[in-house]
Amino acid sequence: MDNDIITLFMLFIFAIAAFVILTVLFFRNSYRSTNAVQLIEVIRSMALEIFSIKRANSQCKAANVVASSSIKEQESANFKLAEANVTLMEKQEALEKQKWQLAEANLKMLELQEELLNAQHKSEKLLKNILPERVAHELKEYGKSVPECFEHVSVFFSDIVDFTQNAAKMEPREVISELSTIFTVFDRIFIKNGCERIKTIGDAYLGVSGMPTADDNHSENIINAAIEVVEYLNERNRTAKFKWQIRVGIHSGKVVGGIVGTEKYIYDIFGDTINIAARMERHSEPMKINISDTTYQLLSGKFNFVKRDLTEVKGKGVLQMYFLENQR
């Protein structure tokens, strides 16, 4: 708008000047024609210059409009870019938050998995403590263990001599401590010799060899375990506060084994072989290993035995028994 006003003002001045000059020349009539022509040329040049200035002003104005439009477009683009950057930053922040939440969830999951694994290991260890390893594996894998009949098994049965009378004079914690210590060593001896503890009944210890995994050397395994058990007690009695002696009975034959119960599992064995092993223990003597004739036939020539007199056994008639001699 200011450029238009200036241009019009200059045109107005130019028109007045041209009119004045032409009037003066006309009335004086003393100005030569060549000067008039030159003057007209000057006036024409000025007019062209004015129009050139106006055109340049118009072009500058148009350029300013274009520039202003470009600036607005650039500002709009910059604003949109800024908004996009803010949105991107918000999304990045949300993504980082989700990453932290995911990391925390993964950490908790790992902790839960570790707790579950520890609980599983404890459960497996507990099963192995109360069940033979093969039976525990079957129970874990298949949820059940089918009872089996084992044809060739040697059974160990021991009882602590005068335990009831001696335990009555002791504190309960002392009784439990003594049994726990002794039977823990028994367990290690049995495992070392390829035998399996089935259960303890008070101060009685019942173990086998040849089941649930068959073993052709079951009679040798069980006699070796029995020898080590007696040796352990002899050694322990030298320094122990409480001194214990056991009677041991061994018999070999057919045994049925399987899990009893569904709420509380217990692996138990059944058959006349267990009853005869218990009779062998009852007719044994302190720190002696008494075996049946059946077991003797399996071990004859491998160990030294002393043949005993025929003995009347309740419910079994007269049986031949043997004491193991020179245990080591």
C-alpha cells in the first residue's frame, strides 16, 4: 500500500512539472525546438523510470506475498513436525514403560519358575526318600506304579536288642536322635551295596536287594550290607553314649511290592519271604547274622557259616538256620 501511494504521488508531481514546463515554453516561444524535444525525451525517460519502479515494486510485493506464504507454510510444517516429535516422544516413553513392565514380569516369572523348580526338586527328593527310585520315577512320569512280583529277592530284617526298655530311660529327643543317626548310616550302607531300605517300624529296619530292579547278586549284596551294619555298630559303641546291639535275620525268595494308599504313599512288600526273614531275626542273637537255608544255598562257598541245630519256628515248623562266621 505505501509503494502505491509513493508511485501515484510521483506521477502526480511529474504531470504537474511537465504541464508547467510545456506552458512556459509555449508562451515564451523563445525555447528552441531541439530543447523541447530533449525535454520531452527526459520526461519520457522519467516516466519509464517511474513505471519501472512501479513494476519493480509490484514484483517485490508479489515476492513478499510468496515469501510470506512460504514462511507460513514452513511455520505450519515446523509446527506439524514439532507435534509429530512430541507424539513420537510420548510413544517412546510409553514403549520404555512397557519394556520395564515386561522386564519386571519376566523377572517375576523367572522367580516363580525357580520356586517351582525348587519345589519340584524337593518333591522328587521326598519321593525318593519314601519310595524306591524306580517306583518314584514311574509315579512321576505316569502317575501310578503297577504292583509287581519279584521272584529272586533277599530280605534283611533287624531289630535293636532291648530297645523298648532302654528307650524308656531316655528323653524323647534322644531316642529319635539315636534312631535317626543309626538308620541314616544304615541307608548309606544299603545304597552302597545295591540294596534298598523299604521302611522302618520303630527300631526295626526292613531292607531288600533284587527289587524293584532285579539283581542276580541280591543275596551277596544283602549279606555284605548286613556285615557292614554290624561293623558300624561295633565301632560306634566304642565311643557312643548309648550303646546298641541288633539281631539280623535274612531270607531269600519271592516278594510282591507296590504302592499302598492314595493320600499318603508308602511302598511296601508282601509275601512269606518277609515273614521268614522276621523269624530269622527273632531266632538270631545280639550282633549275629542269622540266615535261612534258602539264602545259605545261594551263598554257600562264598562266606563261612556255622550250621545251627534245627529250630522249631512258629507257623513254619522246623527250619534249618545258619550263623555267619568271621564276618570280616
